Amino acid sequence: MKFRLSALITFVIFMIILSPPLIAQDILKGRVLSSTGLPVSEARITLLNLEGSTLSDDQGYFSLELPAAEKRLKLRIQHPDYFEQEFLVSRPLGPETVSFILTPYIPQKEEVVVTATRFPEPMASLPAASSVVSPVTIEEKLPVHITDIVQEATGVASLGSGGFSIVPSIRGLARRRILLLVDGARLSSDRRTGPNASFLNPEDLDRIEVLRSPSSVYYGSDAIGGVINFMTYTPPAEDHFRVKGNLKYGTVNEEREVNLAFSGARKGLAYYFSLRNDEAGNYQSPSGEIPLSYFTQSSLFGKVVKYSEKREISASFLMGRGINIGKPASNSDSRPTWYPRENQNLFQLAWKEKSFGPKAQLNFHFYLNPYFLETRADRIQNLVKRQESFARTESTDFGLQLALEYHLGPEFRLNAGADLYGRARARAYNQYINYDSSGNLTEIIDEYPYAGGRRTDSGLFLTLDYSGLPRLDLVGGLRLDFLKSRAETGGEILTSSKEALTGFVAASYQLFRQLSLFANFSRAYRTPDLNEKFYTGITGRGFIIANPDLENESSQNLDAGIKITGRRLFLGFYAFSYRIDNLVERYLIGTDLYTYGNVEQGRIKGLELEWEYFPVSRLSVFGNGFLYDGKSRVSAGPLNDIPPQRLILGSRVWFGRFNLEVNGYFQARKENPGPSEITIPGYSLINLKAAYNLNRWFRLYFRINNLLDKEYLARPDPKSRPEPGRNFLFGLSFAY
């Protein structure tokens, strides 16, 4: 018996040794999705260097057998409407389905925009003119500041004398007429040109939505010219611990930037934190160094999100610090001006309540931002400093919104709510230190232009969206605002109390499957800022005199467009006409002496064109352009801030891990300057950028701005300085 058992065991071992090895199989369960979360059907999934491929089903799902002998496998996913992409799959594989995200050739087909209507809306059917700047574009741009990113978007230009203090404009409207948001929270600034959001870290942004149509119904004052919403990264509910960062260096101003961020999630609690420092010296133009173009910026950002089936709660903070931000100007030798310190401290809380069922969602949003800005301006005569001027303005900005999104039926959606925006504890302080012709101190003067400043804008809004008619989507809304302001100036308390009623109607019609038309008519308004009404003192431009009697600006706006969205083509053509009453203008009344007044009734109209085309896979041709005209309805003269005609042309090609882009920037001569502007010649620029994926963790960026080293003035500001010359930018990013 023992012999038989021994023989049987020996026989089994012998057969195992002689038999060919068996290859065990694992099953990869996956799903192919677009960048907006839509399923991608009929995508081909192939195992590289091995035999085996399959197609995704109608919901994007697939399963694929994987050889157990391989610890890491590479998949290639192909679809005619999406970029071909490769993914690494590492063992051990869990039971869950792995998602693979593809990037479409034409993102406008699938992008969902929230800024235009405060709730998710497909971009292709949106009844407004808008653009989206993707995180990839932001990263590859290697921007110096936020305005660098958005000013190449359709209809967006910039204002200012140059350097780090320029601000964006939309369709010729700026100076607090466009609203800058961070995740829906308003940004304000005591600069005369308005906020520029320079303290934002581009690496923290998930996307930027640029709305060119007025939107006072959703946002109240300051959205008369449109909205730019900087949307920060939101960590997903389920994710591993990740670390990412980047380094950047620019030759034209010796810019040095360092970013570091980490994120992760566990049991429905996700987090993201980042730290950034960016500093640079004076930049070089072809004619030489531009003084006071230096800057130092740093920021600390954090966000925590709690996910559950019934609600989503997020809390975030953003602390921005600016130190010695120069303001280059043509008179910098006699009146050097800079911002010694600027502090932003933005805290936000957002709550999405989904426990009311599939038809309703309640949204709550609160933010708080204690803020201050310091301005320093010296006056020099015959190489002797005759005066030091210092100003500090500060306030605490806050906002609150409660909104209900309710689906009355499959084709009928209602959005109603109330919001409040305010500035509290606003005050200003000025100091003047005077010297004689020998440089000896003669006197010190302290001034308090205003104190106890408060402003509140409270509003009620209601919008309806009906899509029950074939191919037609109708949207309309109303808003009622109650506006109050108060400040103590010169021993007198000045108050103001007003109301504003705004509304809009819009329609989007799908003429063909790939062609849609839209039109909207709206009424918008802007109430003057506390500084326009109450601040008298030094500024980055000179000396300003407040005007407490300023009236609200109001506008009537007509906006229309055509959008063609195909598999490899996007084409948009837009036209608009705005009438603005009681236009608040800053005008010169003496040497470097300004004041405000409701001096104009303005008419701004224009045409815009944008396109992107993929004639073959991995090759794109893109561009945009605009033609604007702005005149006073009283004098028929040109208005300030209307940019000259512009055209951007570019092409991009992909070679495996490497991609290359060349673009040209062409701006016409400014022949019809406004009353506070100068004539400037036209110019053309050639820029080049490239990126290379070293591996799955590291990526190199290279960019050359102003390749031909042209000297030019970009803006018709009377104190403009030449823009930077040829600039080599190098970047290295890593993610693990």
C-alpha cells in the first residue's frame, strides 16, 4: 500500500515537471470615458506587445484577459473622435472597474459649462458666447500671471501700462465691469483698473471658464461685461496619495517658480494642498531693461471635500501674498510706483444637498476674504527725491448664496435663490513725506480719505429653462437687487441706497445635428465701487479725486452666434451690440490728476470668430479673431479700452511623447484712441512651445515668446512701456 501511494505521488510530480507551463489569466474590467465623464462606445482597446484587443460597449465598458506573467501592461485605446492614448496597468488588480479617460479632438462637443447659467450646461447648446481654458493649456502656457492665460481666448485683451499689473478685459469692457471669480467667490481689488487675480497659482486650476455675454441676473453688479471663473482643482472621492510639482525658469526676467502639491482620498474624504513661490527681476525689452517690472508672489492653497450619496461638502482656503510688485510706466524715472504688499485671504465653504430626490438640489456657498493693498509712489526732481507717498486700503469682502435647482419635468428646469455680496470694515490711509531740494525732510502729512466703509449688494433671482420644443432650448430670468453703501469721509457720513432690476431671455436652436444658433437679450448694471465714490489720494497712476455722486451704469445687450461642432471641426461666429448708459469714466483734469464721472452713453459692437480643425489625426489648426468698435452716443468719439483688431493663428502637431506648437499673434494699429489713450502701431509676434513626456512621472516644457525679438507697445495706455523681448521659458513637472 505504501509502495502504491509513493508511486502515485512520484508519477504526479513527474507529470507536472514534464507538462508545459500553464499561463493563468486575470480579467481587466474597464470603462472608457470622455474628459467630461460621458461613455465612449466602440473604442478599440489593445494590449501592446501582446495579442489581444476588444471594443467598448454602448456604455463604454469592456473586459480583457491579461497574462499573469506580466506585472505591468500597456494598453492603447483608439477612437476616431479622440486622441490615441496609452495607459499603464499595474497588478494587483482589484475587483472594481478601472476608468480610462480620453481627450476629444474637439472638446466643445462635450464640455459642460457652469458659469453661464450657474448649473451644468453643454457648451454646444449654451445660448451665450463662452470659452474654456483646459488644465493642459494652463500648464503648457508657463504663464507669468493669470492674465497671460486668458488674454489669448476669443474676445479677451488686457489693460495697463505693462509688467505684472495688467488686467483682463472682455469685448472692450474692464475696470470692474467684468467679474472675476474663484470657484464662484468674487475677487475685488483697490487698483483703479480692477482685480487681476495675480495671486492665483495656475497649477491649482482645473479649468477657466470665460463668459463673454453679460450675466447680471446670476451675479448682480460687475458682470456687465462678462465673467471669468477660475475653477480650482477638486480631488476625486476615491484616489491614491499623489504628489505633483513643477519648476520654471524664464530668461527675460530671470523668473524662478517652484510649486509643490499633494492630494489623496480615504473613505469619501478627499484633500488637496499646494504651495507656490514665484519671483522675477526687471524684464528686458529689445531696447533695454524696463525698471519696476519686478515682482514676488507666493500662495498657499488647500481644499477638503466630503462625499456621500446625499451631499457634497467642500471647504477651502487660499492665501496669496504679493511683495514689491512693480508698476512700470513711461514716467518711472520721475515717479516710480510699486505695490510693497498685497494680501488676499480667501476662505470658502460650499454645500450641495442632494437628499431631496433626483429632481432637486440645494446649493449653499459662503466666502470671506480679508484683504489689503499698499501703494508707494515717489516723486523725483533733478535726481533728488522730493516726496514719498504711501497708501493702504483694506476691507473684508464676504458673500453668501442659497440656490435651489429643481426639475419640474424632463424638459423644465427652475433655478431660484438669494445672494449677498458685501465689503465691510473698508478704510484708507495715506501718508506724504516731503523733502526740500537738498533732500532734507520738511514735513509729514497723514490723511484718512474714508473709514467705516460698507457696501452690500443683496439680490433675489429666478431663471427658467425649457427644452420641450423640438431642437429649441429657451432660457429666461429676472433679478432684483438692493444696493447700499456707506462711508465716513471728511467728518461726514455719506450713504447711498438704490435698487436695480435686471433680466434676460435667450434661445438656442439646433438647425442641424452639428450646427446650432443662439441669441440672447439682457439688461445688466454696475454700481460704482467704494473707492470710486470715496477714495481721494495717490494711486499707481497718479492722484485720484473721488465722486460720491456717481450713478449706476446700466446696459442693454444683444448677443448672437453660430456654432458648428463636428468630429474634427469647431467653428464659432458671434456678433454683439451693447448700449451702456451712465458710463463711468476716469478722466484727466491736470498733470497726473484724475477724477470720475458719468460722462458717456456708449455703444460697443463687434464680431468674433474662432475655430479649431484636425485635418488629420495629431495635427490641428486653430485661431480666433475679433473686430470691435466703441463710440460715445453723445460726442460720437471713440471710447476708452476698445482693443484694436486682432488675429491669432496657430498649428500643433503630436509625435508620440512629443508635441510642438507654433502660433502667430497679429494686432492692428490703434488709430482711434479714446480720450485717455494714445495711438500705437500694430505688431506681429511668433511664439513657439513644445512638451515632451520623459516617462509617466516627468514632463518637460519649453516655450519661446516673441521669437523674433520684436519691440512693441501692446496697449494704448499713455504710460505704456515696451513688452518683453525674446523669452526662453523652461519647465519641468512631475506627478507621482
